[in-house]
Amino acid sequence: MLYREAGQFKSSYGADEAIFPIRQDRWLFAAALIVAYVVVPLIASEYWLLSILIPFLVFSLAAIGLNILTGYAGQVSLGTGGFMAVGAFATYKLATSFPDLNIVVVFILAGLITAMVGVLFGWPSLRIKGFYLAVATLAAQFFLIWMFNKFPWFNNYTPSGVISAPPRAVFGHVFVTGAEANSVDKYLFVLSAVTLLALAAKNLVRGRVGREWMAIRDMDIAAEIIGIRPLKTKLLAFAISSFYCGIAGAMWAFIYTGGVEALAFDIDRSFQILFMIIIGGLGSILGSFLGAAFIVLLPLLLERTPMALGFDVPVNYLSNMQSMIFGALIIFFLIVEPRGLARLWQIGKEKLRMWPFPY
Amino acid sequence: MAAAKRIGEPVLEVRDITLSFGGVRALLDVSLEIRAREILAIIGPNGAGKTSMLNVINGFYHPQEGTIAYKGRVRQRMRPHEAAEQGIARTFQNVALFRGMTTLDNIMTGRLLKMRRNFLWQTIHWGPALAEELEHRVFAERIIDFLEIESIRRTPVGQLPYGLQKRVELGRALAMEPELLLLDEPMAGMNVEEKEDMSRFILDVNDEFGTTIALIEHDMGVVMDISDRVVVLDYGRKIADGSPDQVRRDTAVIDAYLGVAHEA
């Protein structure tokens, strides 16, 4: 009953093409934003902000990046971790070489550098497709991590190879990186960046650019006969995807952990983000968030549940159980709905519109 | 109706095209022309080279010999997307739609070439980018009206029955506002009613928009009814070219279809 669109008439194509054409969806979105901006900073503990919400947001951003490339443009990539590393190291080099540069500018520049690297490694996509392209991006992954380990110039010759974030403020004394940074400031900064970038991504995928990507994904020959240039379209997807991944990597290194080495962005990271978009839903911005939430929150839930229920389980036993349940759940979700959590959400809404009638 | 039509000069002239794949000759010394505002049917038995001909015209295949002049200009090797930029649209024998996208989105892809705002404008989806989007949406809606597919606007095309998919594919080609429309078996696998609908759409497109149409079709009834001129291919050669009535009486055509032994 709550979720009905009866009586909501659209009298222009503009209204029909809004992100949330149904009023209840707009309210839900507004409510989510208010919770995220007002309620969460008031009630969330330091632990929740730093160890759960910030990584969730950063992962969501990386997942949006990969979803643009794989979900929308259909180019499978296993190089996400490598591109995140580029973003992190580019931020480090820029921030230490130009201490006066505002951190926002640094993040954007790092994103642009990652975009250029992405275009470079996206070049083979004109010739190779599917699994073979995945292998080519795997080369990017290994090469980039090797490069950051091999040449100490990237970490300013620190013996440990760890890059640590220097303190930087967005404006005035609102520090978002470095040791003194307030966790609420950090959270709000990441939240704002992710919200803006997610909105931009949503706008891209529902307009001309998104249709070009999906056309290439669904049938590249037909895309070519309607005048789409395959190379240009694919490279734009690589560039924008890498821009998002680069900023995600930069935030990971500078805001979430405060210091990382290149190995934090190894192949496991790439797979983790690939799982997020598969579970969340390929070709869906909302799915990127749902997938990130699933991968970040579920292990925590599994870890806490036995304790909450009063079972005394040995730690090593627990971590094995955790991986097993986690794996089983992934398989379960993929069987129930191969198109991911975003699709489940959509089906739920369809059902709700009809409720209490079956159709 | 034939009297009202203004068939003009040739828009596309194909001269002495030879196309071979290894030892197989798909087309041999074929010349044909497509005239402005006509409906040209290309017919012939299986393997005669009809689809190869369309592929040559829109740049999928590059013939070894011969020239193609489009609107008076002999063109060099070109890619399919360049053909699209010059106003040549086509549909495929096996429907080549974007299966994951809705009918509306598929038709909107036909407008992509006409959309000019770059991706930075697109990220804000406001102002000029929105105006442009809506302007093309209006055009797409006109095509949806024209093809009577309003009810499936939001349906992913992968879920549509075959006949409707063919119709959406025609819609996508029309959205490009082509000057030359190539249709590869637009009625294959349709029942009589669907064929009648499709024939009506093809005639209407030709009539209302003045689009030049070249189509491949196996249903002789349809071919004889809707086309102004018929070209017959057999084993890669052109064996006849003329009005439907002339072609119907041509002995070479009858032989090709009824199967007279080919001399080496």
C-alpha cells in the first residue's frame, strides 16, 4: 500500500527520465541521505566510522568504477587493484611534491593520472575480448604492483615501502588525512565524494555515453553499424572506470588506512571488487553499493553472530567457518538471482507495487 | 501510388565488385545501382551473395575489385561506423539488437550520432545535456508511435517475441534518419499477419520519409508487391535487373530458382 504510483502522472519526458520517477523512491533516497549525513555522524562510534562505513564507501566507489567498465561496457577487468594502486601512489607523489595543493585537487589529479594509465592498458580491448581481455588486464595488475615495489622513487625512498599520508585539510582546519584527522570529518568527506561521483556515474550511464557502452557490451557489430566507434567508446569506459578506481585507491590509502604498501592492492583486491559487482549486480550503480555492503558487512556479521548467540568457538575454527559460510552464501545468491542483489531489490519493488495482488 | 513516387538519380553505384574469401567467390563482377527513393529488392537462392552485397555496401567487407560510389563520390575503404555517419542504416538477418536494453533505449541508440554533448555535460544531466536528451526522446517517441510499439517501450528487447524484435530493429535504423536503409530479410520467420504489418511499415517509411530502401527477401509475393525494382543474384553473379514483372518472366531467373544444371 505504501509503495503505489497510482495518481502520479508524468506530463513531460523530463519527468519520465528522472532518476527516481516514483515519489516514494525520492523520499527513500532523501531519507537515506539524511541518515547518512546527520544521524550517522551523531550516533556512530569511532569504530563504526573508521572500520566499517569508510571502507564500505571506498569499496563502493571502486565497485562503481569496475561496474562502469565490466557491467556497462562489458569489458572484463582484473586490474582494479592495480588501478587503485596507481591512484594511491599518484596521490602520495603529488601530495608530497606539492604540499600546498589542496587535497581535493590532489585526489582529482590522481584520478586523472589513473585514467591515463587505464587508457593505456585498455588499448588491447579493441582486439581482444572476454576472458582474453581479462588476462590482459591481469598483466596490468601484476605489472603495476611490481613497478611500485621495484622503484623506490614511488614511495620517496622509505625503507619499508609503506606510503603514509601527510596531514592535509580540505579547507581551514578540517583535516581529512594524517594522524589528527577527525573521524567524522573523514567520513563526511568520503561520503560527499562518493555521493557526487555516484550521481555523476548514474547520469553517465542513463545518457548517451551509457547507451554507447551498453551497445558495445550487448553486440559490438550492431553498435558499429549505428555509428559507434568501438575504440573510442571502450577507451572512454577504461578512462572513467580507472578515474573512479584511482580515487577509490587514493581514499583507501590516505583516508581509510592512512598508510599502505603496494601489496594492499594485489590481485585479491581485484577479485574482491569483482565479487562485489557480481553479487551486487552487473550494470547497476545501486548494485555496486549493495555488493560492497555485502562483502564488507557480512564477514563482520558472521564473526559477531556466534558470540552474540553465546557460543564459545575457537578463533581459528571461527575464521574457517566464516570463509565457508561466506562462500556458500555467494553461491546461494548467484543461483537464486544471477543478476545480483540490485535485481532482487527491483523484483521486491515490483511485487510491492502490486501487493496484495499477485499481478 | 507508383505515379506519385519520384524515383530519382542513383544514390549508390556499385561497379564491377568482386569479393572472395580465399578460394570462394562470393561476388563476381556485380554492378548495380540504387536510385533515390526507390525500393530495391535483392533476391536469389541461398548462397547467391545477397548478404555479402549488403555487407560490401555498408563497409563490413572490402571487395578485392571494383568501386562503390555513394552520392557521386567514389569511396575508399571504410568502416561500418563511417557508413552510418554518411546516412546508411541497416538491419540484420538474425536480429542484432542490444538485448539487455529496453526498446526505448535501443531506439535511442539510433540517435547517438546526432547527440553532441560530451561526457562531462552528461555527468550533470542538466541544462544543454538534458535538453538534447529530451529532444531526441521526442523523436524516438515518434518512431515508437509510427511502429505501434508503445506498450513495450520499457521492456528489455531480449524478452520480446521475434516479430517485435524485428520491428524494434527497424525502429533503431529509422531513428538514424537514414538516406539509405538496408534491410536483410526483414520478414524472415514471420507469419502472414506480421509480414503484412512489416510490408506496410516499409512502404510507409519509403512514402513518408522518402527513404531509399534496399532489401533482401525470400517471400516472392512480398517482393513483387512492394518493390519498384528487383535485382537477382545467383552464384555471385547478377543475372537479372528490372521491374518485378520483367524479372518474373526472365528465363535465367526461372532457371536459377527451379534449378537447371549449372555449366562449368
